[in-house]
Amino acid sequence: MKKSVAFLATALLSLSMLFSGCGGGDKKAEGPKPDNAAKELTVYTARSESLNNAVIKNFEKDTGIKVNVVVAGTGEVVKRVASEKANPLGDVLWAGSEAMLASKKDLFMEYVSKEDPNMMEEFRNSTKFFTPAFSDPTVMVVNKKMKGDMKIEGFGDLLNPALKDKIAFGDPVNSSSAFQSLVVMLYDMGNGDPFSKEAWDYCDKFLKQLNGKMMNSSSQVYKGVAGGEYIVGLTWEDPAATLVKSGAPVEVVFPKEGALYAPQSVQIIKNCKHPENAKKFVDYMLSEKIQNLVGTTLTVRPLRKNAKLADYMTPASKIKIAPKFNEKWVSENKEKFTKEFTKHLEKSM
């Protein structure tokens, strides 16, 4: 009998410990997962497939962290982050820039990468929220065969009478590349003041060169130059450098007055589930390995100091950055720019 009572007491004690252990386990399961427990990361990206692959696949291989990738347009992924603010499902937003996202700073956590001191001084993280990683500057794409001995080094050269009807330009009201090209043109030719009389006087002369003709899409600009329909076009470096890489008879020209070197940034989402993995991802993107890989194999420009570049890319030392350019202010005043441009366009026709 004593043995039975002892056995029953032991069984009850074991059962009590079992349920106690299960209860503790349940609480742990319901609470937040320890960071990195699953070695995973979710990245919302609006970048190109080639850039996503170059960074993300190598990150997975080198760190063992599995990346769940959600690809969509910039506006869509930003809206997604905003809608999930109370319960973030993503860890990293790889889209936009400080100018575009400054008003949404509350969606992101502060983080300055340990690699930040290695970036070019103009492109360091001064905000603590937005980390510049790569850039796609504004350029001129020039058909080498058609230009002959003609000098095309900057905006001033575009007023050459021989270029009338031979300049490819998009509609700044509807094309982001054309808008950026218009803005840097106004900054450069207005001595740093895009709404000066000098700036818009130049714009009037430029519009006369176009003779009222503008492209419906940004791709028509560089394709028209490569195909020999136009001698020069105003576009971004990425598609122009891609043409050079493919062997097309074109060259990339950074305007001597100054190029718009707008950075593309990466942000860590506030209250995300894997902040430490997100920090590793940002560090990895700025690392020497990835900045060199992108610079030597793709057509997007790395922002790390002394990053290696393929021979089809213009060395950073040969590029002048547009003076006094304020990306945030331009973003806030986009409508003012487009309205003024429309007024001058109508006057030129």
C-alpha cells in the first residue's frame, strides 16, 4: 500500500512537471520568435532582377540566411510597408530613396552600417534611416557613328544647330528619366538655381532643338539613339551602359556641367521580426565584395569608395556631380517643375 501511495505521488509530481513544462512551452511559442532563430529574412524590393540576384543569392550563399523576396513597383512595396505598420511582415525595404521616403521615416528603424565610412562621402547615411547603396545617374547616350567629329560633352553642346531634330528626349510630365534629366539641366544651366531666368532661357533654346517632338517612353530614347534615328538622347546610365556592354555603337557621356547622381537606398523596417539579419543584409550590400561585383558585372553604379568598375562604365573620378542639387526639395516641388515646363513647351510650339 505504501508502495502504491509512493508511486501515485511520484506520478502526480511527474504529471505536474509535464504540464508545467508544456505551459512554459506554449508561452514561448506564442511570444515573439528569437531573432535569427529561423535564419531567414523577408525583403521587399523594386530593383531589377539582375541586381536582386547579384545581391540576394550571394547573401544567402555566404550567410546561410534564407531570403523571402517580394518584388513589386516602388509605390506598391512602400504602400505594403505602410499597411503592415502594426505587424510588419517584411524586414527590409529595398526601394526608393531619402527624397521619396523622408515623409515616411516613422516606418523604418535607425541603422548606420559598419560599412558606412567606406562609402563615398556624398553618399553616406547622414539620416540614420536611409542607406544609399547604388545609383543610376542621368547621362547622355550618343551614337558614335552619327556624331562624327561633333563635340557633345555637356548641355551647352546640345544647342548646336546640327543637332536640331536629332535629340531624343522623353516627356518630363510622364517619364521619370526625362524629369530627372530636365531637373539636372535646369540646375546646371541656372548656376545651381533651377528656377532662374538663365535656367529657363536655356530650356527654351533646348525645346526649339526638339522642334516639339518628345518620346512617349524612356526606352524610345536610348533605342532611338542606338538605332541611328537620333544622335544623342537624355536618359539614365543603366540602359545606356547596357547598350555599350552589348556592343551597340554608342557611348555614355556625363554632362561636364554636372550629372544628377541620385542614390538608391535600402531601409530596415521598424519592428521587423529579424532586425539582426536585416542589419547583416544592409552591411552585405555595402561590402567590398558586392559593390565590386555589381560594378564589374552589371550596369548599376556602386557607391563605395574605389569600387571596381567594368570597362564599359565611366570611372567615378571622371564624373562631375550637379552642384547644389537638393533631391528632397526637388521631390517636394515636382509639380512646380512640370507646370513650368509645360508652359515653356507650349510657348515653343
